Amino acid sequence: MESAVILLCPICNAIHALEGRRNEYSKQELFSQVKTHLRGHDLNEPKMAIRKYGVVSDATEIVVPSKTRRQLPIKEWTERDDTWLPDGALSGGEGSQSTPESSVEVSSL
């Protein structure tokens, strides 16, 4: 089993996964990941800051089997509907496309 940190954009619902545990990333590292994505939404700085802090505070750590880790959107932000996530990876689990063997431990941070 391996850990990943899931970030969800509140504007376009895109998802980005970072390999490792939540405590391995400083808030600044997470802010950097989110800020890069939010620039594409053409928000002014105060709106971007509000969104950036919200995404980081809602970051969720999940544990997935090693063989399915590569299915997570680790390289880039990906639309939620086009992203595989294990059942229960996000609150409500809606929109996740999972396989029957999916197992996930979720830690909301």
C-alpha cells in the first residue's frame, strides 16, 4: 500500500495527486502546486489566495495498493470525470471511477 495526497480544484473540479503522505509536504509546497493550476483560471490575486488556501486545507491523504497508484493523476491536473480514484477518496465518493478491487483508507486533513 502506498499513500497519495489528493488536491481538488474548487473551480473546475480537476484533481491532482502527489505521491507520499500529507505530512511529507509543507504547506508552501502544496500552495505552489495549487497556485500553478489556479493561474489558468485567470483569477485576481485575492481570489486566487482564497482558493489556494481552501484547496490545501481540504487536501485528502489516501492509501492505495501499489499496483493502482499509477492510475492516479500524479503528473498533471486532470478533470475529475476523467480521473480514476478509489471509492471514498473524496467526500461522498461521487464521480470516482473505481474497479471492484479498490480499497482505500481516507484521512481528511
